[in-house]
Amino acid sequence: MFRYIAIAVLFAAATSEVIFEGPCPDVKTVENFEFEAYGGTWYEMARYPNAGEEDTKGKCTIAEYTVNGDKGKVKNSHVIDAVQHDIYGDLTLVAPGKIMITYTFGGLSKNSYLYVLDTDYKSYSIGYSCKYFKDGNKHQVLAWIKSRSKKLDCEAKYKIDNFLRTSKVLDSARFVLNEHSEAVCTAPTIKTITEFLK
């Protein structure tokens, strides 16, 4: 998988959000999804560009899930120019493999949905989200490849490769690679996000 993404990133690095015509497609999530097993720390290996991580700028992206039953908390963080940006939200499992993420600022709440398309819980995860824009009849796709460590092992890469090769909703050429080197991840300043992202 990363041999395909590494080549694709040369062409995709300058691109922005991934938008298609029409409504969001139906997606198949992990069967018999184990929410509590999914909890813990995930390191983002690659993603579709998105506003939350300033397209391709965000590095050292980490998602930390604390799960209790079908509820939980999330802390997402990424680093841009030696500043770590943190955002906190609430989690609710609304269907197998479908997690509602709620951010609340100034008494107002906004929901988004993470669909877990594939995971073995212990080494890798493939996540998907979609926003429908009724006005223009378009949808934006967001996607993430995550790892339990800062580097994917060979078996996880093989499974991700196989999934992407047959996926009808994800395109490996759209992903941009993340980085978790000490040089890039050093962030003496921490900023908590307190307003909704677009």
C-alpha cells in the first residue's frame, strides 16, 4: 500500500479536499465491531487532505480514544510549524463500526461520523467519513489510515493494500502521507481548538 501511496503523494501533495458529484455512497463497516477494542491511541499514517489538518500541512497526527460501553471521548492532535493543535470531542457508537463524534463550542454542538471500514484493532485501521452538500449536490470524502505505532508492520501494510485494491469508495492515489519524526513532531507550543472547523 505505501509503495502506491508514496508514488501518488508526489502528485496529490498539492491537491485539496476530495469532492465528488452526488450524495454520499453507502459504505460497509467492520462486522461485529468491538468499540472498546478500538479505543486507545492511533497514529495517522496517511489521509485524504482535509481542512481540519490544513490539507497537507498537519503532521504527527494522533487520535486518542477513551471508550466506555457505547460512549467515549476523543482527543485529536496534529503539529504544524512546531505548534501542536488539540481538539476534544465526545464519542457515541450509533451502529456497528459507525462512530458519531460531537464537538461542542459555546453551547453549540456539531456532529460528524467516522465509519471504520477495516481494522484488526491491534495494528491498523482504515476510517472513512463523508459530508454531503445539498446545495451543490456534491459530497466530500475524508479517509484515514491509522496505526497503533509510528510505523506499520509488513502484515498491516499487506492487509491495507488488499483492502484499497478492491475498495469502491477509496482511492490510494488520493492519500497524502503523514510524518512522525522527532524533528517534525517537536512542538513547544500547544493550542487547543475552540471553534468549529469548516
